[in-house]
Amino acid sequence: MDNNPFVSGLPDNLVPHPPASIPEAQASGDAMATMSPFREALDVDAIIANLTLDRPLKLFIPNRDKMPDYEFRIINSIPQETADAHNKGWREITDPELTGLFVSLVAGTDRHGAVFRPVLMARPKAVGEHVRKTERRQLQSIYAGMDPKNKEVGGKYTAPVDAKDGTFLHREGAPWRIRV
């Protein structure tokens, strides 16, 4: 028992028993380190440089009017879409200023969870016009084949139809018009 006059006469459970040595106080450390939600340091200048505050839409292409001989399209980085675009004359943009606009964007995920991104593509307008003319010709051919005026309706049990006479079949009027 201690010879301390302040604890004499007190029961043992009320007598303080300090540790043999006093522990050291914790170091103060960096106050700003605890205020960041990131473990790594962020490059604020790179983030500010990549901000696109002047773009009205996410998929907006700046300075498009300075390239009047080209048409642009944004597709997903899915291999089938890329192959189809290549077959129609589209090529990926290689200008780093334009490709940098879409680096941080995500277009979606496939059924396995893999991410696909938007890809900026361009082709000369002359190529686009040629492709459109070819597709229009194909559509006109298909529509001409569906037009009943171009079909022979005569068969084994029917007499050939004279379009001007109209004796067996009238191929004119609203039900026979093909809407384009």
C-alpha cells in the first residue's frame, strides 16, 4: 500500500493505480490528408483541361464547320458496328484533339458486362453521297418489284389481265398504291 496520505483509509478499488509509464501523445500528421476521398494525388490541371464546359451536348463535335468536306458519325466500339461502319466507308478519327473528347465517356455495357465506348468516325461527303445513291437505287428496285402493275397476274386458272381493259382485275386505286 502507498504511503500517500490522500488515499489512506480508502478501499483498494477506489485507489488509483496509474500505469508504470505514461504513453506518448499521438503525432499531429497532415490535416489535409484526411480530407481527400482518394488515396492517390489528383492532377487538378489535367481534370480542368479535360472539362468540356463549352459543349452543348456530350456528343458534340467542336469545329465541325471548319471541315465541310466530311460527315461525322459516332458509333459504339462494338466489333460488329465497327466492321459495318468500315464497310460503308467510315474511318476512325486520328486527330488527338477530337478523339480526346470521347475518352472518358461510356456508351454502355454488353450482356457480359464489358464496357463499350463511343468512337468518332468520319468519311468524305462524296463517299456518303455515293452510298446513299446506291441504297436509293436498291430501294427503288425493291419497290418496283412490289408494285402490282409490274407483275404478271395471269396463271393456269386465270386469264392474263389487261391493265387498260380491267376485265378480271383492277390494279388501280388505294389498295394497290405503294406508299413510299
